[in-house]
Amino acid sequence: MGSRSKETTRVVGNTQKIEQKEMPMIEVVNLHKNFGDKEVLRGMSFQIFKGETACVIGGSGGGKSTLLKCVIGAIKPTKGKIFIGGTETARIKESKLNQVRKRFGVLFQSAALFNSMSVYDNIALPLRHHTDLPEETIKLLVKAKLELVELQNIEHMFPAQLSGGMKKRVGLARAIALDPEIIFFDEPNAGLDPIVATTVDNLIIDLTKKLRITSFVVTHDMHSAFRISDKIIMLHQGKIAKVGTPEEFKNSNDPIVLQFISGGNKDNVESRFDLIK
């Protein structure tokens, strides 16, 4: 991959003029990850820009979870570079990586709430840990974050009292507690019924627009990927099979893409999109 910036242009008369250069919020360059003799990621490169929602899809064992862990710094890649907001993170010290982590939030597949803490304390945790804000201000911020995920008056409740969809939304409220620039979602619809899954999808769309957050979503749910994404990154056997818009995936004749999203039947792709619309 060449330049790490994206040029945007405007037309003045008959002349195109470069208006600005935009640095990617997330950039992966020639990423490899081995576990012993097993090569899981085999040289992938892509860029995600500010305000984009990018969905990473692919079959089981294709490298989605490993890619996510590398990008958030949970594991180190074997080879390659990862940039978050222009900072190369794959080889920096843990103290510097922790500074970068303040720029993003993570919604884990299980929501990863602390069962011994109330909803209020779960969401307040990053605010208490990373800021010197007084408790009265934290109370207001917790309330505001819950309202953003369409939950109210549940601060006193504990995770065991919440439905699966409510846990996901509380996890999302915690992920946006520090007003991050990027949110990473790990299978946000896993274990949810279609109605609740659609609610979570709509929240991702709404928050991305309202807060201009960059969203990186690992999902197996093709309906969700088609619905929420600006960009889809499809992995296959540790490599990138295709990067494109939902429309480009809809019109693709690539046999690997067709097999994954429609069982190899082009007509099934059309029906999937019809259901989403």
C-alpha cells in the first residue's frame, strides 16, 4: 500500500484541485501473524478513514479475531505495521500503547461487564481510571452515555439483571465513555434475536453519524454487514479476498465472495439485499 493519506478533490472550472490530505484512522500494512508453524494472517493491508464503518467478514478460521486482537494491541503481529490515528502501534512500548488506547473503545462479544459492579460503576470505571473528573460530573456523563444507547434509569441494576441486548448496550455506553475516535466491535450481534440485533445495528449507525466515530466491526452477520457498513473487508484463509462497498459486494462475481455470502448463487445475493431494504 502506498501513501498513508487520502486525497480529496474539488472541481474549479475545468481544473481539479487537491483540497486536503486525510490520514487514515486505522491502517494495516502487510500484516502477518504466526502461532508456531501456523500462519493465521498472511500479509493483509487496508485503510479505514474517519467516520467510516468497516465490517470485517469471513469464514471461521479466516483470521477475523486474530486481526482484531492485533489491531487493538492485545497480541503482537509477527510482521507488518499497524497505525492508529497515524501512530505506529505494533512495536511501541506498553506505556505508549496505553496512550493510544485512550483514543478507542472496545465492545467485546460478551460485553465483558463486571458482574460485581452496577451498570453505573461499569460505565464510570474508565472515567475514574483515566480522568480526574469529580463524581458529580461522572454521574452526568454516565447518564448521557446511557441515553445515547437508548437506556435510562438503569444505573442501579447489575449485569445479571439485564437482557443480552441491554448488556451489549451498556458495554457500548462504557466503550464511548471517554469520547473515543474509534470503536472496535467484536461480533456485536452474537447471541441476539433479529429484532434486538437490528436495534444494535441502528445504534452503530446513529452513533457513527452523531459522534463521527470510526467503527471497526468484526461480524459473521451478513445482513448486519450490508446494513451498517461503508466498507466491507472480507478475509479468506488469512488474506484479504476483497475490499469494497456493500454495493460492490452485491455486484461481485468473485467465486470466493459468492460462496461466502450466498452459497455460490448470485440470485441469493439479490434476495439478501432485498431483505435488508
